[in-house]
Amino acid sequence: AVGEMVNNTHANEVARSAAAAFGGDWYLLPAPGVCAGKSARDMFFHEPSVKRVIDMGKRANVAIVSVGVCHPSSIMVSSGYVTSQEISLLREHGAIGDTCCRFYDAQGRPVKSDIDNRTLGIPLDELRKVPLKIVIAGGLMKARALVGAIKGGYCDILITDRIAAVEMLRIVRDNKL
């Protein structure tokens, strides 16, 4: 779990609850998802507690992630990880969503930016290699990003709500991506 408290649900609590429900273990990545700069990110990579969790993540056979939208009102902006100006630039380059603090376009292709140099989260090409990727996300605003995540190979199982599912079907039917 990476991140800060947002909407009264902390990512760490979600990870802990899921692990308890399924009899598994969970590990905290004691670092921000996106650092202030590349040098700060690189320092975290050398911290033993961070390195241990990142190394375990590279061996994971299941990844439970969420999907965000590339929008000025996104959690990435409200958490302070990126600025609304950076979101605007990403959108100009086609970004519609993110997972693991990594942005992608409507076809699921990574949208590269300076943010990648500040991000601790797993790169999208490595996420794609995880044998089972479970995405938990919902809401009308996330439908396009969810379709992009599926097209990109970042989602094998989707847990969502009816609103997102209906909109995703409409997007695919109307070939709007």
C-alpha cells in the first residue's frame, strides 16, 4: 500500500483488511507514491525497508490495484503528488488514467513524463507481467480509464460498480476509445 489518507479510507487499511479476509500477508511501502524529485525517489530505493518491499513486489503473483483518472480533480492532484499543470500536460499527450501512479492512454499505452522519474510505483510494463492483476475501482468518471487499463493488460479481474460497468460497455460498444 502506498499513499496518504484520502476520503477517510487509507490504502494501508484496505490492504490490511483484504489480507486478513483472505488469510494473506500485507506489506507497507514506507514511502510516498511520487516523490518531490528523482534524487528523493532514488534515496528511497536505497532504504532497506523500502528496498525489501519493492523486491517482494517484483516477485508478487497477485497485484491488487486501483485506477485513477487523469483529471485536475484526481486523487493524484489532491494528494499533492502531481500538479494540475502536470495533469494538463499529460492530457495533451493522451493520458486518460493511471495505476500505481503511472499514466496511460486510451489504448493502455504508457504516457511518459517527468513524473515517472519521481515515482516509486511499479512501472506499467512490470505490472503487466504480474500473473494476476485485480483492479478495484468504480464510478462514472473512471469508466474510460478502466477500459484503457484492460486494453493495456493491467487488469485481469475487475471489481467495479454498476455505473462504471454500464458506461464501460457503452464506450466499447460505441468504440469511443
